[in-house]
Amino acid sequence: MSQDFSIQFQSIKRALQSKNLSQAAQLIASLKTSELAVVQQVELFYLSAVTQRMAGQFNTAIGELEQLLNLRPEHGRAYQELAYNYQALNQPDKAASAFFKATHYNPALMTSWKQLLNIYRQHQDTNAEQLALQHIAYLEQLPAPILGAYDLMYEKQLASAEQVCRQFLQQHKHHPEGMLLLAELGIQLKVYHDAEFLLESCVELYPDNLRAVIAYLGLLAKLGKHQRVVTISDQQLQTYPDNLQILMAKANALLGINRTADAIAIFTALIEEDQDRPGVWLALGHAYKTTGESAKAVEAYLQAAHYHKQFGDAYWSLANMKSYRFDEDALANMAAIEADPSVGVDDRIHLCFALGKGYEDAKQFEAAFKYYEKGNKLKLISVGYDITRTEDAIAAQIDACTPAVFANVKGGFPSPEPIFIVGMPRAGSTLLEQILASHSDIDGTMELHNILSLASSVGAQSTSGGKPYPYCLADLSADQCYQLGKQFIQQTRYYRGSAPFFIDKMPNNFMHVGFIKRILPNAKIIDARRDPLDCCFSNFKQLFGEGQDFSYGLDEVGLYYQAYEKLMAHWDEVLPGAVLRVQHEDVLDDLEGQVKRMLDYLGIPFEQACLDFYQTERLIKTPSAEQVRQPINRKGQGRWQPFEASLDPLLARFNRQ
């Protein structure tokens, strides 16, 4: 069907180009009777809207675009089309709003920017006019292929955008805009190693290119290379001492390496300079949350919402405090904001999750699920998650990591220092980390990206000449494994104190247990496991900062949990005894017994502080920060039960109906 659709799709475009509207309409009507994938439906609705507008059927065109935007709420060109129709219907306010959304979701739409410029001039909005002029000037200086590739990227046609960009770079090898765009595509495609190399090269070639510097800092932060961000920020601040983006990059990186007081000092100075900085208030709230200063965190989040009424992340951050409760007036206000058509998709997603939590706390479970479901649906569309990619990656690990790979294997860095806590998010891993980090011999750190980055680098190296990751693990030499393990220990030094052992709590490392044991043979690995319904529904209710894209659908999270179980069973088979499984419910039933079991596995003597974990003062940067500062309790158990009537996909998957 895909090839047939492509042929018919091109026929519709040719009919439109020749203004044969009746033929285009007939072809569209014929295709609408077919079974189409979502991406094909989006393309068809768009062409149908264009056809209807050209035929003067403006309200019909708007209806087609509304159906499109239900499938793809971030479709910039659809908003541009919507604006044309509102202009034709003499509805200037709606047209202006649509043009604004068009440029928000697709900043490469020159026509929409020029329309906005006229609107800003009519309203004598000087500041907005200057911003529009600056953006138009930037777009006009871009080479045509790069502008076209940006347009493709913003419309989620990543493969086509990459092809155009690479063709351009073949003719203009070190063009900065081409390098920047290819790096951005690499980030969106999660090819982080390639993107990092491109941005590092771009900054070296064009040290005065501020866009390249800021993009590089952003990627380094995403990869958890916080010390590198601090170093580069300090260098750049000598040239740009007042640049807000660089100052924020540095402050957030300082948080990443546990220099929280220094980060708070930067945020505070920025707010004293200008209080109307909602993004800085939000970051300050996050900083206070990690230190356990809940009242200060709440006040900062409230200030963020005060200065930006539609700032979804401010409301979600309040909801994510867990102990914070919205009153009826606050919930009504948030619901009204969420219902406002002018609210952007990202803010709407955050508001939906916040409302879900707020109504759940108020025991209005039907309203809560309505918002959880809406927020998850919007987020799933936004991230474009496909469970088959995860299942394929797990199948590759099982296929590549056979017992032979680990039989009599030598090499690797022999350090006994790392303790990895892996598993599903929301499975109790933060509690285990808090318990173990209360021991005088163990440092808690954070969810470190280093294993993911090293595995990516191995994959990047092998694809150019050898087997791809993880199939290359069997071919790594003893020295390669030693150097990779040593690199991990050196890279993670920034996040540690002086204790002989430290924890890396990145849950997704369950995918890389084989890689960990090849490069760090003496590392200890704990699998944090939780009842599947409690775990999956907790994931469904949680809006993560990044990653964990599987969590935004009941089917997706259930399938992911089963895939995770399958891979952990494989590690048990090929690496018997290497992983200690700790069931969350067992910790709740017998804290002391499970603490002693974990410490015995680690070869570390028992300390009472591990039982008094809630008294330990340390920085915690996960959604469970507040819970683990309380004594052991069962508040998280059975939280799915009031929503049971809406959870058929999960109940069926785990035979709990």
C-alpha cells in the first residue's frame, strides 16, 4: 500500500500544480477509503485542505486541518494553511494566532514570519517586530537547500532532511549551518556520538558562532558531560559575560556535578537582575528540590507560573513535588488554561499531567484519568515512539551476548568501585540508592549517561569497519575493554565523593549489562523490580524530563516491561549470579533483611544508617526525591486500583483481569 499511496500522492500534487482541483478532489476521496497509516493520513488531510482552500471551500479546509492536527498537533504547515483560511474568512485574530503557531512548530516557514511581521507592525508591537525581523534575516541568509532541509526536519521528515543536508555538505564540506543542521538531525535520531563530533568540530572551526556553542552545550548536557559544559561555559563567558543561555547552561551543569550552591547563586543573580524570567525560576525550583528545600522549591515554581500563566512545566513541577496539593480554585484555573486553544502542545502536555495528579490527589479519579490519558496521547504523538525499536534492540542483545562471549573472557578495568542499579523507572531504584548511599563506604551520584555514551561510541566505531553494537562486544580486545572501563571510572569521578564505592542509577543500563561486564568485570549490578501494574501505571502517570518514551501509552509501557523482563532473564542465563534482583515489595516487607542481602552481595559490612536512610542528607534528582526522605511506607502500592476500569490493556497483559 505504501508504494501505491506514494504514486497516488504524487498524482494529487501534480493535479494541484496544474490547478485541476476536481481531479485532486477525486483522487483524495478515493484514497480516503483506503487503510492508511497515521503519517499517510496526515499527508492526505494536508493536501485535501489545500485543495479545498484553492476551491474557496474555506470552512471545509479548516475541518480537514483540525482532523490533521488531532493526529499531529505540532504540524507547522497545517497551522500556516489554517491561517490562510482564516484570512480568507476575514478572521484576523485567528489568522494571527495560527501564523504564530506555524512559526513556533516550524521556524523555517518564511511566509508565516512575514505575515507575522505585518501583523506586529499593524499593532505597533516593536519588540515582536524586531524579533520577527531578526528571524527573517537569519532565514534569508541560509542557503536554499539548508532552509529546505530545516523545513523537512520541523515537519518530522528526518530522513529526507538528512539526505538534503548531506548532499549540501558534500559540496560545502565545513559549512557551519550544514554542520549545525546535521548535528540537530543526529540528536533527533539519537545518534549522539555523531552529533557530538559535528558540534565539537563546528565550535573548533567557528569559535565565534554562538549558535554552535549553545547547541554544543545543550548536547553535552543531554549526555551528562556536565564538567565539560562548565569548562566551555567559563571560556565563552569571557567573551559573552551576560549571555543568558550560557549562564543557564553553566548553572544547570553545576547542578549536574553537585555544586548546587554555586548553581543557586547564578539563578538568584539572574532573577535579581530581572524577576520576569520564568525559566530561571523553574530551574531554581529544581535546584531547591534536589536539596530537599521543598518550601523554597514550591515558591520558585509558583513564581514561574506567575510570570508565565501558560507555563505548563511550572504547574507540572508543582504536581511532581508529590507532597504539594492544588486546591479547587487552582485546578479550575489550570483546566481553563489547558482548554485555551492558544496553549502550545508542550505546555498542554505538562498541564494535562499536572491536572491528572491534582485530580487524583482530590480522589476525582475519572477526571484524573481523562487528563492522564490526554497528556500521554499528546506526548506519544510528539515523541513518535515505536516499541518495535526497543524489541529489536533487546533481540540483538540476546542474539549477540551468548554464553561464549563471557566464557573465560579476560580484560576490562578491574575496579570494584561501580554499583549499577538498573531496571524500569518508577520501580524503587531511588529508594535502593538512598539506602545504599547512606552507607559510609558508598557515594550516591545520579542517573549517569556514561555507559550509554560509551556503548554508542563503540557502536559508532564498529559500524565503519566491523560489526555493529552489540555484535562487536565479542570482538573487543582485552586492551579495548580495559581502556573503556578506565574511561568510565575517570569520567564519573566528577560526580563522586571520597567513598570507595559509588552508584550509577541509570535504569536504562539494563540494556547494557553485557557491555558493563565486558569493560568492568568487577562491577556490581542490582536489578530493581516492582509489581508490574504498580510499576507500569506509575510510569504512565509520570512525565519524564527526557527519554522513557515507552511510558506514554498503556500498551507501550506493558510491552516494554515484558521486554525488560525477557532481557533480564537472558542476563541471568548467560551471566549467572552477576545481577542481584531486589523486589520492591520485599523491601517494604523486610527492610533490614533486604539491606543485609544487598550489602552481602556488595561485600560491604552492615551499617545502621542504611535502615535510617530517610535521615541522610544528599542531593536527589529524580521524581522520587521527596518519598525517599520519608521512612519506609506503602503509599505507592496499589495506586492503580482506583483506575482499574480504565486499565484493560495492562490488566490483560499481566493476567490480572
